Amino acid sequence: MKIKKTIVTKDIQKYNFNQTIINSYKPIAGDVGLFEIVERGKHETIQSDLKRTVSIFEGDIIMAAFADRYATAQYEGYVPEEPMELYDMLSAGGAVGVVKTKNYALKDIEPTKIKLIGYCCDDKGAVINTKFYNKTKTTFSGHVPNNAKIILSIGSTMDSGKTTTAAHIARGLKEKNNKVAFIKFTGTAHTKDKDYVFDCGADVSLDFSDMGFPSTYMCEKNDLLDLYQSLLNSLESEKVDYIVMEIADGLYQRETNFLLKSKEFMKTIHSVVFSSGDSLSAHYGVQLLREYGVMVSFVSGMFTMSPLLIEEVKHNLNIPVLTIDQIMTGEFNHLFIWQSLRVA
């Protein structure tokens, strides 16, 4: 049978197909299976293992992985605690689970329904898990390759402009002849963000799925820090001057929140840039970060599309406001402040 592999299963080349445990085995995040498309809903395509957008139809077989997902503009979904007859596609990148809530914009759109037909197992009969599959897992140490300066791009919420800001920071740094890497540290697997930053000029671009994570939602803090160190170590040979890194979603999101409050994580960060969709969230976001002991180099994001909102922020915040056109010139690179000295 023809199998359409999702991007999260790109490293799975050899496996044994096991149908006997589908009604007894309790899946965990990262477990790989083959699924039949039962009814198309929101997702009519997947991102394949070759990064190509591939159409899917009822009766197709896809290879995907169980995962949790947090996406305020999309789905909240989880790996079920028990085997189920049908599962939901949580993302085009291959995250599978059960939808708990969805954005109201999707109220009339059901998730694509899929049926597990078997697990992908190794030679010992264990279900293959994508996390660190054939990858080197490194315990967190805080070591930053080449003593590169890490610029953290965070935002008020999903779609506040974090990736666009990060991409143009990378371009601005390249304009001044720096070697630049990009890491998308948290989120749900799909390579469009890291590909966009690469297209903007980053010399190398990575995300959590490069270490086999279909998503980072509900990861424990130590696991997340080990993932971070593993991504950093994979840049060792690149000898980059800067690493621009994005953390998904808003300041209150679970993983974002405990990372920003983590002294060991923040000690690796050189500078922080904050993006928001409106003037009020720009103001409050900067204040909240200050309460965490985090100082912001400048603010940007969706609100900078409006000159009126820019003026509102400038009037109420004593902090630089930059549009993406300004960021990408590299003329404002001097604004990046040393963050680790300011961590509370």
C-alpha cells in the first residue's frame, strides 16, 4: 500500500507493522503509527517528509505521530489516555490526538478523522517514538556553541508577528556580515517558519522537529531544556555569531511561561525582542516581562503595520519600536542588550 509520510516521521525508514496492539497499547506523545483517512475535515493536505504539501483523501494511509497541541487560533488537542476507534488530525505536520477545544472560527469545521490501523515498531517489538529517534540527546548544560549571542523572539500570542520579527532580525544581522542560525524552539511541527527565516537569510535553520518532536506542548521542563541543549549542540560545527530563537505562543502559555521564569534558560539569552498585535498588549507584555526580570531590546510585531498604533506605543512605552523594514536593515542591531545580567 502507498503510505504518505508526514514531516514528523521523516526519519522513520525501517519498521515492523503491528496491528495486534491497536486496542490495548496506550500511546504517548511521539509514538508512530499508520492511519487511514476516514473523513476529511479541516486538514485536506499534509506536509510530507519531503516538505511538499500532499493532498489526502478518504482511504489514504498516512504515517503520523501522536502528540499534544496548543494553538489558540486552531486546536487544543491531546494524546488520549485509552485507545480509541477514531482520532483527530491536529496538524498538517503529522500530529495526531483528540481535539478538546477549537477556535470559534472553526466552529463549523470538524477535524479530519483518522483510524489507527497499526503501530510502527522496531526489531524488538517496541513502538517507535520520534523523539530523539536516531538523534543525540544532550543533557542541558547551558553551553552555547561558539559563545554565540542568542536573541529570543517572543510575543503576546499566536500570530502576533514573532516569526516575521525573527526572520528580519536574521536578515538585519546578515546585512552586517554576521553568521546567523535560527531555532524555532517550541510549537507544533511544520517547517514553514524555519524555512521562512532561512529564506530571509539565516545560514542554518532548525526547529524542535529536527530532534523528532511532533510538538513541545506538555513537555516537562527538564525534557524541554535537554531538547534546547541538543539543538544548540547541533550548531557546534556552524560557528555562528548569532542564534535567533523563537518560542511559540504567548507569555502565559505553559512552556513559554516557565522558560521565561527559568534562570538557567534565561542565562543563555543575550537579548529579548517582543512582538504583539496591538498597542495595549505591547505595553502590558513589556511590563509583565519586567516583572519576570526580563528586559526587552525593542518591540515590533503586527501592530507596527499601523502608524497610529506605533505612535500609541511610543507615547506610552520608553522603549524603541521598530517595523520589519527597519529591523532588516541591520542599522538597529546596536539595540540588542545583554540580557543575562538582568535576569531576576
